[in-house]
Amino acid sequence: MNMLGIVPLGWFGSTEIILIVIVVLLLFGGKKIPELMRGLGGGIKEFKNAVKDEEKPKSNAKDQEVS
């Protein structure tokens, strides 16, 4: 707690993490969680590939216009 009596957000202790895990298990069930994680991993992979494609230099564009 700071001087104003406000607890900063973003500080998770072990108790909060355990409660979040229990709530997620109750909401989605044990069988659905691996499927959700696979989907999340696939989305992250697609995002990384899209970022890599945007960073590639397009120096061949001038060569193709001249031909």
C-alpha cells in the first residue's frame, strides 16, 4: 500500500493466482483448457509470422518494375 492507501494493481500473490486457477477450472473444466491453450498458441504463432512478414525489406519491388 502506498501513502494514499491505494493498492497498486498488477501485484499478484500466490493466493490470487490460486483463486484465478480455481475459477478458470470451474468455468471451463479440465478438458476444455488444453484446447483453449492450443488456440492461444496458434494465435500467437500467426501474429509472430505476420510481424516477420512486415519486417522483410521489399528491395525486389524496383527490380520487378524495371523488367
